[in-house]
Amino acid sequence: MSTPPEKKWDWELGTQTSWWGTSLAALWAYRHLAMGLVRRDFLLIYQQTILGPFWVLLQPVLTLVTYVLVFGKVIGISTGPIPPVLFYLAGIVLWNLFNESFISISATFRDNAQIFSKVYFPRLIIPIARLSGYLLHFTIQFSLLGVLLAYYVLLEQVPIPTVQRLLLVPLALGLAGALSLALGLFFAVLTAKYRDMANLLSLSVRLFMFLTPVIYPVSYVSERWRWVVQLNPLTPLFELFRLALLGQGAVTLPQFAYSFVFTGALLLASLLIFNKQGDKLIDIL
């Protein structure tokens, strides 16, 4: 009697966890789920609101007005040859991408515990979808920055960005997004285990903004304390972003290399921890 042929399965779920997690092929197979989650999150944020998606633009505009009045007029922080409106808005749109995606990704397990416990799909899909959604927000806000930049170029208050400089924009953007993903994955594990970590995280991010050149150029910081700001891996990215668009930014190759290596190492470590702990956390949520 011949033995029946061995069955081949497309997927096999087990109790074993892996440091490397899901393969790229599996993530690609769930790309439609990721796109659906991006659409769902976008609709949930702006559904049943008066202004709808215009909130994406209203938030940075109100923040810009506050920064110009408080830090530009009252405190008198100099932005050098760059018009304060452009200087602050460039920092706002890049900070919003990092801040919002980081906070959202860090809540991956807390916000999706019921889904994770009932349906299987690669856990990494949720952080990728959330980062993609905030990249969409960034694109909308960046368009506002582009309009204002064109206006100041016509007034000859800022130089026309060259093609070589504009190629640095995706580089700064990609590293800022990668750093928010790395930190978000790491703290997603911590906030799942320790609920009060979410409150501490929200406060820490607000304080962290003052160590990031969002409202001031690095050159404004005294040389005695400048090293503290330069320890921040976001600092070279903000300076590079302004240099690419506005022609002014204090960033050197070693500083950029430090940010690049730090982000890459942290992203790798966070992916390993997230993949290893992801399935185990479902039992304690």
C-alpha cells in the first residue's frame, strides 16, 4: 500500500518565535492589508470632523504662528539669513513625522491586542502601515512648505534649491522615518509590558524636542553645550533637511555618519526584539 503524498502548506504556525521574524516575501504578501490599514487610520482620524483632512495643514500652521510669535518675536531666537517662517515650518513638518509616527508605533500592541489575539498576520505590518500613514501626512504638509519656499524664492530672500541639494531631502526623510520606526518598535514592547511607560514616553518626547533643532539652529547653542544637542541622532537630519531646502544647515560628514550608523544599529536591534517578543506579548495584554 503506497503512502499518501506529503501535504505542502503555504503557512505553518507554531509556538516557536524567531529573532528574524517574518520574511520579506510574507510582508509583501500582506501589502494589501497594510494599504487597507493606512486608509482605515486616515479615515478614523478625520471622519466626522468639520475640516476633515485640512487638519493636516491646520496643525502645522497654528504651530508655526505660535513659534514665530513666541520664539521669534518674544524670545528673539535668531534664524540667521533664513526667514523665520521657513525655518520653523521646515522643523515642524519633519518633527511631526518623527513624533507622530514614533508615538503611534509605540502603541502597536496596546491598540491592537484584540486583533493580534484572534487573527494571524505579520506583526510588523501594523508599524509599517502606521509609518506609511504619517508619511502621507508629511507629504501634505511638505506641499505647504514647498509653496512658501517658492514664494520666498520669488522674493529673492532664499536661494533656489539646486538639484544636488534636493536629493538630500529623501535621505534626511528616510533616516528620520527609520529612526521613528526603530524607537517605536522598541518602546512598543516596553509599553506592552509596562502600561505606565506610555505616560512617561509622552512626556519624554516633549522634552526631547528641546534637544532637537526644531525651534533653533545648532549655531545658536553655545559651544559649551552644543555637544549635548549633537549627541541627538536627529540633529544632523534636521540640519541636513534645512540645508537641502533652504541652503543653511550646520552638518558635517562625521555627524551624518554617526546618525546613519546609530539609526541602522537601533533599527536592527529593535526589529530583533520586536520579532522575538511579539507573539509572547499577546498572552499578557
